[in-house]
Amino acid sequence: MSTSVIAIIRTATAHVRPAALPLLFAALLWASAAAGAVPIPGTPVPITLQTLVVMMAGLMLTPRQAAACIVLYLTAGAAGLPVFAGGMSTAALVSPTGGFLLGFLPGVVVTALLKGASQGRLVALRHFAACLIGCVVVVYAFGITMQSVLTGVPVAAIAIASTGFIIGDLIKAAVATLAVAGISRLR
């Protein structure tokens, strides 16, 4: 290929890529929900890999792109596409799991804002902390609150039942941090 053709391709992909990333991550969210769900006794919310994808979106995308990814995903489900865990769609948004799904939006934005620059000595620690604050604390706050409102179960009881997710979310935050560090080295 001539250098002018390569230059044209690079220019075109530089403009397409930022717009395509939210679509890619929205598709990954669907795939992570479709991959399966592990039920946790005492809670209607299953374990999925969705939180891992949300964490990676927050670490790899700008806040605007990360928000667009979640909005696309939630809109697809609200429109009736079976993109949520268990092949659910619209009903999942107003079910006990709905708060966790809706919490993905502020959670991913907080993660993207807290990640900081991808340089420096403490980047991995900063990314791990961003995942925990945005995709665990924020998402749990929305999820637990909405589940309590919809079921009438006290917030404290739901919070205790949700502790079964914490170890998995710590592992997901570590995996997301390491994966993003590895991907950034390839660039």
C-alpha cells in the first residue's frame, strides 16, 4: 500500500473509532449478560460479567463515550431487546435488578472521571480505586436502594445479602485494571 492510502485509512479510522467504541462496549455488555448468570441465594440479582465490562468501559473510554455505551445498552433493553441477564428486556429495568442496571450509568461516568491520566507511578492503584468507587459503591447504592423500594425489604438486609458479590467485584476490578494496563501497552 502506498503511504497516502495508509494515511487516508488512519485518518478515517481515527474519526470512526471514537464513535464505534460505545457500540462495541454496549455489545460486550449484552454478551456478558448472555454468557450466563450465577444466582446468589437471598437476592434476586445474579452474578454476571457485566460489571467487568462496565469497569473496562470506564477505564478505556472518555466519560462521554462511557455514558453513551451504557445509554445504548439500557435503551436496547428498554426497547424490548433481550440484552439483560436471563434474556430479559424492559421488565428488568423495573425489577429488583433494575437499580443495578440503571446504576451502571453514573457508575461508569464516575469511574471514567476518577481514572485520571494513564501515566504515572500509581496508575494501576488509581484505576483499581476508580473501579471500586464507580462500579461498586455507586452501582450498589443505586441497586440496593431500588431493590429496597421495590421489595419493601430494609436497605440493611439487602446490603447484607449483597455482600456475596463483593469478592467477585474485587476480582473483576483487579482483572479490569490489569487488562487495561496490558491493552495500553499494546497501543
